[in-house]
Amino acid sequence: MGGNEGLRLLFDELQRLDYVIVGHKVVDGALRLERVNEFNELAVGVEDVQSPGRYSLVEGDFFRHGPDSPKKFLYPSELVLFKVSPDWSITSPDVKIDRTAFFGLKPCDLAAIKVLDRVLLNVDEFYTLYRENMAIIVENCTRPGNTCFCASMGTGPRARDSFDLAYTRLGDKLVMEAGSELGIRLLNALEVEPIDDVTYGDFVRVLNEAAEKARAGFEADNLPELLELKIASPVFREVAEKCLGCANCNMVCPTCFCFDVIDVPRVDGSAERVRVWDGCLNYTYAQVAGGHFRPDLWARYRHFVLHKFTYWMKQFGTYGCVGCGRCVTWCPVGIDLREAVLKLLRR
Amino acid sequence: MSKLRVAVYKFSSCDGCQLQFLNMEEELLQLTDMVEFALFYEARKAVEPGPYDVAFVEGAVSTTHEIEILKELREGSGILVALGACATAGGIQALRNWANVEEFKKYVYPRPEWIEVLEKVEPLSTYVKVDYEIRGCPVSKEQLLSFVLQLLKGKTPRLPVDSVCLECKRKGNVCVLVTKGIPCLGPVTMSGCGAICPSYGRGCYGCYGPMIDPRPAGLNELFKELGVSPKEIRLLFKQFTASAKEFREVHGGYG
């Protein structure tokens, strides 16, 4: 089936099934995940060029992602938890969630949803409601970028499960795999043909080649234990020398779920309790009544690294890092998580 | 409920911060049900004597007379709030701290010997204990209102102290530093403004001054790598809060 035409049919079919569609759009010189009303609003003909601390778009036929991840929708940066009226009565906001299909997510972002599921599903009300009304159309990543390391984290470049439909663009061909009943329904509606041997061979080869480009030089085996042994390593201090403590890494990370709770008083005597994104690189994050767990910036950076690779495994049975590389790209000073882990492992 | 007795006063400054009270157009009438502006020259003729529950003091201290009034205000107020960049860090008039004030007087005034000013312009905290700082040039009226409402509710007022980046990314902005190489002070500047400048595609000018535990030297290195000229870097850090210690460390290095 022709690439672009097939995707258009898929898009239309999802809309026919009453899904609101979220996909990549070009806004402010970056790919953004936003609600898309028509197929031709989706980003096309662009490629993201990412390197530590730098991001730009150029002409091209394949892109990875921008600063947004599905977290933007599943776990909004600002969420009103409840409202207190002047008479102290409490009301919860009416939460209305659209049936949403994520269109063209890369496998790293699908993996991030799986990670967040372990943390938030059936724990966080908003997240759970959103998740229950959500479809995932994933695009396998045939061309990982410069800051990508999904293959090292075992999350890509090919999605293996937990999607409704996965597609792979091979030249002008589109390879599709169903991962759920919805996926099968979509495939039936699209009238696809069974894959032939040559195309299947290409499919496997292209994604194997892609995997070689998405490695960080370390493998995920034993990483939690190996890194925990390095807790006293001077490497954390060395790497954090450059760190600004701005928390951009936390904000763009597709799995960072930490939050702060803010009470916003209104002049009519009411108040709202609002949950906002927070992050462990912020000074105030580990500040508590009577003291501070991590007043030193290097200790905050160490916590970020060890949480992603070690503590997360103990807490949730999975890595907190999916290898999307956003923390590398969107760090203003380009601190490279891959380099930090390699340094820790080598010394 | 008895009203909160408030004094609003200013020293060397432009009035822009105290005007933020009057800019609360929608909320002002409701606010005056709860707050008595006992002293507020910008808003009313009548002056009620102290003591005041809270004094909001705008402006930097640049004369000995101002020191006296400030000390009186401190003594006569339960809570003293430094309002805006001038009161918290000297503001733009503190830029004269790097020049010869006698020279300025000679060029500006026909009888310079009549002008009595201190050699250095200082924030309020140089002379008295300041209980709270509300940053910005000018302060944000949303933050100011939130501060007053928190006081009225009997809370210890809390304002954010981490980086502008946090607010910027929560808002959903794309980083102007990473995508466009625009020198932005956001990573070292205290949040609270709503990340106004990056929201319009510009770099943060740092008018809120240094955030808590900032790393301006690291940002200086980045600006150098991006090819920002030494002069431009100096001017970036030497603006609204040039006197702030952490920013001084950078622009001091450029003379």
C-alpha cells in the first residue's frame, strides 16, 4: 500500500471511529504534539536535527520528535485538582476526556507510556481515564537521530507490543502490524495485502540497521546494579560542573512524573489546588520542613541519573529511561546522559 | 474581619511596581473590601498614620533621607515587603554604582553641590530587615495579588524561587536557546513572571534576578560558545538586577 495514501486512509478511519487525533505539527521551529483536525496538518517533509543542546528542523522525509511527549496529554503540566469555595465546600472539576488516538508516535514514546502506566495507571485518576480512552498508532523508527539510544534501553527502534497499530514506512511501501482488536479492525478497513517475503526481508533489515544507530555504547543488562555501585563516584560531580540546575531535562523527559501542589487563592475567597510539573533538578524539590535532602546540585543530578536507571527498577520494575534523548537535546548546555553513564561504567 | 492595613511607599524608582496594585482592575474593588490602603500616595490623598500590618516598598535607596524613612517604615510595619527589582536588587539606577556619581551630577544639574546622594544605590535589605521579596521589573500583578491573598488567608506567602525554564516549559514553550541560539537568562533567573519574554520568542532579560542556587558562570560559558559577544553578555547580566551578587560575578568579569 502506498505510504502517504495509506496513512491518510488510516487517519480518516480513526476520525470515522470518533477519535480525536493527536500528532506531530510544526510550530515555532519544532515538532509539537498537538491536536490535529485534518491529515494535511500533520508535519511532512521535515526532519529534526538533534544534538546535545541543539535542535533544528530541515527539509527531509523522516522525523523523530520534538520537546513534547504523550506526557503532555496524559499528565498535564498544570491540572486543577479541586476548588475550595468561600464556605469551605470542595468541588472536583468536571473532567471531560476525548477519545484520543496518538498518531505516529515513535516507539520511545510508546515505551514512555508503558513506563508511566506502571507509575500512574489506576493510581492517578486523570491519567487512568485518559489512558482508558486512548489508541496508539506507532511509527517504527527507521532513522534514529543523533541523540537517540532506544536500542540500548530495549525500547526501540521497533515497537513490539502495547500498540493498536504499528506502521513502518519503507520507501513508498507501508508495512502495518496490528497489536489489538482495534488494530485488526483498522487493518480490515484499509484492505491491506499480506506482506511478501522480499518486503519482509527489507523490513527486518531496515529496523536492524536502525537499531545499530540507536546505541549509547552500554547495554541495559545489570545497569541498575552497576550504577548503584558507583554512587560515590566523582563522575557525578564532574558532569554536574556544567549543569545549570534549570530542570529542562525533567520537563522534557517523557517519564518524569514528579509534581508540586500549589494553592492558588482567588479574590472572591475561593481557591484552587493545582498540580504542576516539578523536577528533581530544582533546588526546592528536596527541600522539606527543617532541612534539605540534596542542597548540592551534583547530588540532584546524581539523583536524576540513579532514579532513571536504578531506583526506578526497584520501585516499578522497569527503567525510567526510554532512550529518547530529549534530556540530551533540550539541556541548554548539552549535558549528555549517555556520556555520563559510560563514564560511570568505565571508572 | 478587620481589614489588612497596608502602606505602599516608594524610593528611587519609576512607580511601575506600585501601579500594579491599580492595574488589578477586575479585582481592585473586591480587594479594597479586605485591604485598607492606609498610605498609598499614588492612589489616594488621605494618609492614615501607622502602624501598618504590611508595607510594600518599591524603589532603591539612594539618599540618606530615604534611609531614614525606610527605617521608620520598618519600625512601623509588621511585615516589610521589598517590591520589584529596585527594592530587591537596586534596579537600573544601581547601574551608576559602576560609574562616578559626581560626574553624573555635574552633567545633569546646574548646581550639583545641592544634590545629596549616596555614593552607591542599594536595595532595601542593605539597611533594614526585609521579610519578603517580590521580584520583577515590574512585579507581576498576578503574583502581587496572590501574595496579598495568601496573607489574607493567614498563610505564609509562598512565591516560586526556581528557574524561569520551569514555568516556560509548563506553559508549553519551545526553548529559544536550544532551537534558535537566542541568549536567554531563563536558566538562571527566578520564575514568577509567567515566562513572558520566551513566550514571545525572545530571550529572558533576567528582570526577576537570580533564582535560588543559580549557575550564571555556566550560562556565561554557553553564551560564549554560542558566539555572543563579551559586550552583549555583560549587558545581559548587567541590567535590572545588576547588583545581585550572582549576576555581578559574570558581568564583573567583563568590566
